[in-house]
Amino acid sequence: EVQLQASGGGLVQAGGSLRLSCAASGFSFDDYAIGWFRQAPGKEREGVSCISSRYGSTYYADSVKGRFTISADNAKNTVYLQMTSLKPEDTAVYYCAAHDVPLCGIATIKNYYSMDYWGLGTQVTVSS
């Protein structure tokens, strides 16, 4: 059974940092792309970043490029999202998701509905 569990959210001041973790089980990282998505109240879910362990590729939304870094620890089946220089507009529930095609690119984060498995979200709140 495929399971994803996101953790690491919290309350942080603007300019601060947080590291989110996505612990996965039930599948091999090599066979999937993992993405981070977020949803703020009243807004549509948006893609933040993705990673393909098989091809060693990553992709970032323009809104987080240069501030967020995605990485994977295949031995631990965990994907991380290091978030720095956080802004109030980063406030959202963050979700990790898996797509059973190990490709990561703009299509991966733009088409959240194509992701196959979702974990429960973790709340990130950035105060001004």
C-alpha cells in the first residue's frame, strides 16, 4: 500500500526557514516522481516543486525558485523540502504527492490532478 506522510510544518516569522519531510512507503522512489504542492485558503492547489530520483531532476515553481530546495534520501524513502526566506504568501497547507511516472518538470507541478497518491498535509504559517 502506497503511503505518504508529510511533516515539519509550523509557525515561522517572515525570513525564517522550515524543512518539510515526506516519508513514503509501499513503492520504490526510482519508479515515481515526488512533488510538493500547497493550498492556501480560498485558493487553488498549486505545485511547488518536484523531484525524480531516477533521472536526478528537479523543478521549482517561479514563486519559490532560489528559496526552496527539494532533495531525496532514497535510503530513507524520504523527500525533503528546505524552505528559506519564507514570506507570508508561502502560508498554506503543504502536501506531498507521488506520480507513477518518474518524470519531473513543469507538467508535473502544473497538473496536480495527475498525481496518483497524496499524503495528508502539513500547515505552514508565515507571520509578517
